Amino acid sequence: MFNREVNYNILEAYIEMLLANDVTCVFVNGTTGEGLSMTIAERNKLTEKWISLGKNRFQAVIIHVGATNLKDMQEMARHAEEHGADAIATLPPLFYKPSNTDSLVKYLQQVASAAPHTPFFYYHNPFMVGNMAITLEGLVKTIFADNLIPTLCGVKYTSADLYEYGRCHAHVAKYCQFMYGMDEQLLPALTLGGEATIGSTWNYQGKTAARLIKAFEVGNIEEARKEQFRIQALVSVLKKYGECNLELTTGKSAMDMNMAKVAGGHPGVGKAIFSFVGPDLGPCRPPIYNLTKEEKEKLYKDLTDVDFFEWRK
């Protein structure tokens, strides 16, 4: 976004950078892409642009349609299907919370039914949404027990709770793909059966995640651990800017997913990092904090101190 307006013309350069970073799929209008800060018209236009430019270059273009009301979500779901999205995804309700699992299932059914021929992902992100009195384990067991949402094929799991991640995977892994979204815990998630990752920092260090996954798959745990520690070193830098919404202020991106299984996402600090290594994606839209010139200079030094610019290659 430049002058707080969406810069659609930057997408081609952005896509080229993602492909060069071993990103194989994109998750559009998610947390990193500031989807909830845009109008429905802006999001639909971005959907069209991403599908048009990325359909034959990525393995999948997944469109996030979560919003504050059901009608907007259904409109965006229909629009995504009409324009050929490979899948859609949604967060749970963001303000009025469902009181039990059945009410949430019915809500999700109405979203998914607006795009009946398109695979559907549930976006689990309790840090951003707030905890509900509903467990994800209970939700997926209920849905798959009676095939209540036929198009549900996976979960974008953005939570540090590896216990719940393991429980979900143990119950429904044969029906559902759990794509892990906490970059700093990717290796432990892989040991619990994770097959793909959606991470905010993969936008600018996708090769690191791809190396970690490859090392794990061939049984080279020492090498996988080395890559995980590098990712944690970066996240430690980002946490220094935590008052600024962590990667939302340090690592701007309109995309959340690279499955090489790797995926990318998260604005602000990430946007600042993009200004160092890729196309300038501009500032975030308020209320997300944008780093000052002095903070960007300090961030650059912090990244240099952990050798980020060397091992991200």
C-alpha cells in the first residue's frame, strides 16, 4: 500500500520474489496481507489480480474470505470461486462469538456453501481472533464425523499450542491437512505429522524453511535444527519490535503460504524487511504501526548481527 492505498501494480515484482524464494503457493488477503484492513471491493480486486498473475505460476492460490459479517464472507467466497481460486479460507467470527461447536459449524457451513465447488480451509488463529470456548480438536472431529462441510480439506493452524495440533492431527489427518503457521516451531510441528507450513517470514526467507523441511524428510535432524535455530534468531529480532505488532510491522506481505511445502505472511516489520531485500510494498494501513527511519536502521543492524542476509539466500 502506498499512501495507504493498495498498490496493485507491485504484484508482478512481488510474485517474482516469492518464486525466487521457493514459495510454491500463495494465501491472499490473510493477516500479512492486511485483508481485514481492506474494503470488500479492494479484496475482490486483489483476488482477481492474484489469480490472473499467479494461477499458472503457483501450485495453488488460496483466498482468505474472513470478515466481520457473514454476507461479506459469502460474497467474497462466491467471487473467489467465480474467478478460479484453488481454495478459500476463513477465520472464525471476529466479534460475536459462537457459543458452542454446533453454532460455529453452522456458520462455517454457510461460508463454504457460497463456494460449493472450491476446497475450504479453516483458519485457526486464536492470538488474533481471541480464544473461544470451543476446541479445534472438538470442531474438526464434529465436522468430519458426519461430513458436515464436504469441501473442508484443511486447517491453517497459527497457534503455539503443539498439544492441540498433535491431537487434531491424530484424529483427522487422513481427511485434513494441518498447515503449521508458527515459523519458530516448524520443526516440532513436522515431528507431529505436519506436511506444510504457512509462515509470515517465508516471504523473505522461504529457502530457509524449504531447507529445514528437506533436511527433516531425509532424516538429517542436525541440519534441520540448524535451520530452525536460524528462523528463531530472526523471530527473536522481530520480537524486539513486538509493541509494533511483531511481523505485522516488520515483514509486510500479501501472501501467507508457500508449500515446498512453504507459505508466507504478516505486515509492518515485514514490510520494512521487504524494503531491504525485495520490492518496496509501502506502509501498512492504520492502526498497524510503521517503523520510523531510525527504527528501520536499527532493524537492519539487528538482522545483520544474526547473519540474516547471508543464510536467507
